Amino acid sequence: MPPQENVSVSAPKGQDSLEDLSQGKSGYTNAAFVSDPPEKNGTEVVKKEELNEPFEFDDLLPHIGEFGIYQKILFLLMIPFSFFVAWVYFTQIFITIVPEGHWCWVPELANLSIEERIALAIPSENEGFDRCHMYDVNFTEILENGGKKANPTWKIIPCKNGWEYNKTEIPYSSISTEQNWVCENSALPSTAQSIFFCGAILGGLVFGWIADRFGRIPALLGTNIVGFIGGIATAFCSSFWSFCVCRFLVGMAFDNCFTMMYILVLEYVGPKWRTFVANMSIAIFFTFAASILPWIAYYVADWKMLCYVTSAPLALAIFTPWLVPESARWLVSQGKVDKAIGILRRFEKYNRTHVSEDIYKQFRTSCMRAQKEEELDKNYTVLDLFKTPRLRKITVVLIVLWMAISLVFDGHVRNVETLGLDVFLTFTIASATEFPADTFLTMVLDVWGRRWLAAGSMIISGIFSLLATTVPLGIPSASLAIMGRFAINISYNIGLQYAAELLPTVVRAQGVALIHIMGYVSSIVAPFVVYLAKVSVSLPLLILGVLGVLGGVLALFLPETLDQELPQTLQDGENFGLGQKIWDFPCTKKKQAENEGKFRRNTSIRASTRASFRGEIRSSMIHRSSIRSRKSICVPENQIA
């Protein structure tokens, strides 16, 4: 749901014109529900409704319950969707995995042991053996003559009868080993993964439009069904291009198969609970699903069965319309206020609360006014972000920064195969870093601020990645790389929230959607960065390290948003952060006393902003509600005193 950015302030005398308010010339009042104050100086106080003060969705939550029984049920219903997104994202790693130990298959030597076959037919290479070439000799004749060792002077040719694979490393066949996507075809799994992210771009656009046009529940249902179809169909693939088509379909489900549910739950949870719900759903549910995936693959020991096991559960989404309520905020944005109130009455029933008709009347009136107000901002487009120099610089930095974060994050996810340890154990440990990263971020983000935490975590990730290239392959290298993964998890969780706080409200949803799509574009490159391990095992970590350090330095050129009033208009965005210095750090400054009439943001609002944006950025569907959340009507001080 959109952040609640309204703050308590009195307007200067005379600034009570709606025209002035719509142009951003006045202050904003807190949108929280206020009971009628007593009369003052014999004058009847004007009620909130009469003042045209907005009474928004968050004003209702304290009345229906901010985290009651119904919200707790919805929180638990996030579990399957958290599993879905983890498996959609990571399963391809384990259905295309190729063991490091593979060599040319020589039918004439089938009766020999593995060691004898390699010694006789496979050329030596460095401290190992060549995975892509074999000796071109008459092996039947050599065996008859009692030959056991190869002669290095024999002619060498590429494998001509396929390959055989070390099943002690990966105890099952993958589609890559069945189709022999190795040697000259070793880039095919990386290509398929890039096509997966192409599907994610299209899926974000398509299901974002469906969510705007038909509602969150149809979008949530549709994206999971597409993922189900693509995942099941993957098991029947017999060629590279059919595999790519199926992975494209699965990619369309990526993110949205969980994000829609994520947003829905956050919309119905009060601000003080959003940080918990937003972070713990990721830290606990998503992390657990990702951590057990390698062992599911290990246990089923069949790539086709793995497709079934990780894709079939997505079909459970068909029960969503009966278990999960439609977004009341979306219903309001469509003018279906009575239907939204009907859903809220269901919350009353389960939470055992009661909301009076007067409160719902205020809500209806405010919603109708908000619909008219948001029409004023429909002329803005994402291109407006590039029309003024300072806002253009901020936007470009945000795009490049998020592309770097996305590439480094996905690179670390996929690089586990090259770390020299058991891939199943390494993947589990690396995935588990999400939990401490999210927990740490929850504790320090609103204390240390965004800029230095984003910069520091990226730089630390880069340093650990670079250090991993200087130590022996195995436990030393893997340990440092996992520390790099932990740090980039923190950067990833900050990144889009930071963008959502920096961009002006009138183009925020569109701008953040653009940044998110550019992140997908950079993720398309990530599989090929990891593929460079075929050239040198240190190259992927070297690239990820350099990008991490450069990205961290780049983050320092952005303004700090902690305890700052978020920009509403394009001019606000242009002026935001003026006067800040690059070395400014929130912890080193004394907290200034709050004076009456100054703009301040309280902790619960700041926490709700952080919690909300992580999910909302996936789709342009927040455009209407994001605008509405910033539209507040000023109330003269003498009328509320």
C-alpha cells in the first residue's frame, strides 16, 4: 500500500483555497481520525468532514483493528506465496545444473572403471582433465594390446559420442546433462535464464495492467497459473527452444506470484505492524523456502520430478478468491467504495470490533474527493523526471545503482556452483543470509539512514567478493563470497525503497516501475557474468566485487531521506536534499527538537513507508493510491486548536 506521508502542521492564515492546496502551496495535516474537539471561545468547531480534511484508509485501520485475527490469518496465508516465488526464482538452477566432473564418453571403454577410462581416453589439463576433448585413436585395438595409459602425442578431437557425468557431485541428471549443454553449448543454460528475466519484464507489465484494470486477486491468480503451466510444461521439454519458451512463461510469474499477495496484506495491516509483516514474511517464509529447495532437488533426484514438485503447488492459487479479500484500496480507486466497506465489515466481524456509520460516511466523502483530486496529476509521465538537471541526475543515479544491485545480487545467487564446495550446502547457507540481513536492516535502517547504509553494504559486498578471488578455492573462497551475499542482501532491501522515497509523488509509481524494469534488464546479464567462470573461476567474483564497490560509491551522491519530508511535486524533487553534504551521517547529528509548525515524520509512518515500498514497486498499480496518499487538505490552525 502507499506510504502515509501526511504530517501534522498548521497552514498559514488565508491559505485555505483548494486551488492553492492542489498546487502544493500549503502544509498538510495528519490524516489520523480526530474526534470532535470541544468548542473554543464560544465558536463551534468545524468537524473534520466539514473541513474537507482527508479521511483515508489508514484512518480506518485503528477502528477495525490494525493487526487483528483476520490480519494474522492473511499473514499466514502469505506462506505458500512466499514458497512459490522462491521456487519460481531458484528452481532453474537445479534443473540445469552440470557437475564440474564431466568428460567425453567412449563406448569402447565401457567395461573399464571411471579412472581407467579417463586415464586412457581423456587428455590432461592443468591439474585435472579436459572436459571437452578426447584422443582420436582406435581404443579397441589399444585394449587388445593391453594399453592402460594415454600417449600425449595422440591426436586430440572434440567429444564425438557425448559425455558422461560424475554423479557423486550431482546425484541426478538435469536437462543440461541429458541434452549435453556443455563445452560449446555450455552457454545455453545462461541464455535460458536470461530469457526467464525477459519473461519477468513482460509479466510485470501484463499483470500490473491486470491488477490495475481487474483487481489484485485476478492478477495474483493469473500470475500463479501462468507459472504453474510454464513449470509443468518444462518437464516435457526435449529441446533448447521449447525449454526457453517454458522458462519465459515461468519468468512471467516471477515476483508477481508473491508481490500481489504481499501488497494485499500490507494494505490491511496498520502502520506500526508493517515493518514486521513486510520483513518477517521475507526473512522467515522466503528464506526457508529457498533454503530447503536444494534438498528437495537432492531428495527427488530427478529434474522432471523437481519441476512437478515446485510447480504443482502454484495451482493452489485457484482458491485465492475464497480465502483472500480483494484490495479495498483498489476498490476505492475504482469508485467501488461500498464494496470496499463491505470487506472492512468482514474484518470487523473477525476482529470483534465495531465501526460507526459516521466514520464510514467520512471515509466515503473523502474517497470521492480524492478521486477528483487525483485527476489533476494524470498528466505527469516518467519523462518529467528527466526535464530538470538535479532531478535528472538523481533519477539516473538511482537507475544505475539499482541495475548494479540487481546484477550483483543475482550474480551471487547463481555463482554458488563455482565456489568449489557442495552446491546444495553452499546454496542453503547463502540463502539463509537473508534472515540476518533483514533482521539487521529492520533494527538500523531508521537509525543510520539510507544513503550510507546502502553505500556501505554495497562496498562491503564488493570487498568480500574481491577478497574471495585472492584465497584458495573451497571453504576460504566460499566463506568470503557468502559474506558478500549477506551484504548485497542488505543493499537489495534498501534499493527500491530509497528510490521510492526520493522520487516525487506525482511520478513516483511510474519512476520506481522504470527502475525496477531496468533491474530486470541488468539481471539478464547476470547469468553470463557467472558463465565467465568457464574462462577463469575468479572472473565472476572479480566483476561482482568491482560493481559492488563502484555502486556503493555512486550511492553517496544521492540525498539522505531519513527524517526528511518526501517530495510531492517535481519542484520538490528538484530541490530535495539541497544543503546536504556528502559526509553527512544521521548518527553524528544531534536530533533537533520538534517545534510546532515544522514538518516532521514520526517513526510509525517512516516504518510503514519502508515496509510498503518493497512490495509496491513491482507494479504501476499503486499510481492512484500513491497520489491519493499525498493529497491532504490544509486546515487553518485556529480551526483545530
